[in-house]
Amino acid sequence: MIWPRWDLLDTGFERAGRASSRRGRVQDEKMVERVRLRLTDYAGQWAQTLDAFARMAAALRTSLGEPTDRKPGTDAAIHWAGADTTLVLERAGGSVYLELVTNKRLSLDEELRQMDEEGLL
């Protein structure tokens, strides 16, 4: 069982005003590119991890519709892309992750992965 740890995530929703516009400039400089949650941790238990991944995928598909991208394999991932961010459900090892990531960051990650595969890094 994983006990959640929490932190405050500033969403940026505030009343317009002089003070908030000043804070807005500072917040733009500290933009979060990724929020990642580990949903499970079944140390090497393939069946439980696969089951959790399949159930979460089905629940998200019911809520969000069909995914925009699927990456099968040992480290499977399902993407639901939006205008600026993408929701990613990923199964890696004994864990299932849910991640909200900016499309720009996701694109940079993919470029780095391809360069690594081609031996350029």
C-alpha cells in the first residue's frame, strides 16, 4: 500500500488585479512541465500491475473518450492529448503512473529518446 504524500500545487486561478499580475509574471517563470503520480507499486507482480493498468485505462477511456496514442510493450503508455497538455497513463516495471505533462515537454522527451536510440547521446 502506498500512502499519498501531498504538496500544494498553485493552479494560478486568482482574481485579476495589480498584485496578481505581478505574481503571474513570477509564476510564468516557474511553470510546472510535469505532474506525475505513482498509482501502484507491486514489486515484480506482473498480473497485478497489468490489471491495475487495464482498469485505469478503461476508467479514463470512459471519462475522456478514446486515447490519441497508444504505445504497447513492456513499458506501455496510453495518451490523451489536449491543446496544451497530455494525460499519460504508463505501466513501467511494477508500477502504474498517471502523468499530466505539457505537450512541449513531451515532444522534447521524445526527441531525447530517439537520439539515445540512435546513439547520438
